[in-house]
Amino acid sequence: MTISLIKEFQIDQKTEREIANLLEICFPDFDHYCKHYFKQFPHYRLLLREQDLLIGQLGIDYRIMNLSGQLIRVFGVIALVVHPDCQGKGLGTKLMNEFDRIAQEHSDRIDFTFLLTDKPEFYDRLGYKKANVTTTWLKIDQGKNYGIGHELINDSFIMYKQIGSKSWTDGTLDLLGYMY
């Protein structure tokens, strides 16, 4: 089993199709139109393969956000997935541990790791904390901009882990871009 860190712009068409298939299997209720991404390309991906078969992936977004008036550098998780036949074997944890390792290795350039989830228990076990922030973001869906969203998210959880020296303060969070 191998985990590879790949820059998004270097992913070949075969791997794009593999990722699209994996996303379709793991998110059957979400029509992503056979794309290998949801709203926007991630910057990087961690790809988990067993021999030549793609069984997991984690998209990584690196950006600046505005947390209650303070600019923060965020290393974000986009669509952590493991093929259903391979779930329950610690592979999601393995991908998250590699993600956290990379973030720690670059802690001088990253203030927080960040994610949005409807399954906070998994991330709680990995040391992530729930945020309570009114969030502003660019509403994007299927290649179209629907304006700016601004609300307290209550149908899922924004979670973070401190990496650098800055402290998290609940209040307002401007994603300065799209919602993962």
C-alpha cells in the first residue's frame, strides 16, 4: 500500500477517471457529473493505492482565510474518501495522519488544518476541534457563481487543528473563496 502526494495539475487523465469513479462510489447521492472534483480543483492530493488500484484519496487546499479580522494560513481537507470495500481498516486515519504529518513539517507556513464534515466523531479522535463561526464564502455549484454566502453553518461541522503559533478564536470566518 502506498500514499503519494501529487500536485493537482500533474494528475493524468487515467487518475482523474479513477478519482471520479471513487467519488461517485463514496458519494452516491451527490451528482458530480463524472468530474474528479466537486466545486474547485484542490491544490494537491494524497492518493492511496493498493498495488495499482486507487482505494482512497484526500484533496488538499492551501489558502489564506480571515478569522475574526486575523489572516490565517489554512491547509484544508477536501473529500477524504476510502472505497467502501476497504473501510474500517484504518485507511482514512492513515491518510489523515499523512496529511497532518505534511502540515507539521511545514508548520512555519501553516497556522491551522481545516475541514468541513458531517461526521465529526472521526476527526475528534484525531485531535480536531469544532469551530463556532459565522462563515462567509463564495457560493459555487457546477461551475457557476451564485454570490456570497454568510451564515452560521449548522448542517455540518467546521473543524480545525492548530499547527502554527496562532490561536483560533470563534467569531467570524471568511473563507476568501469557496466552501469545501
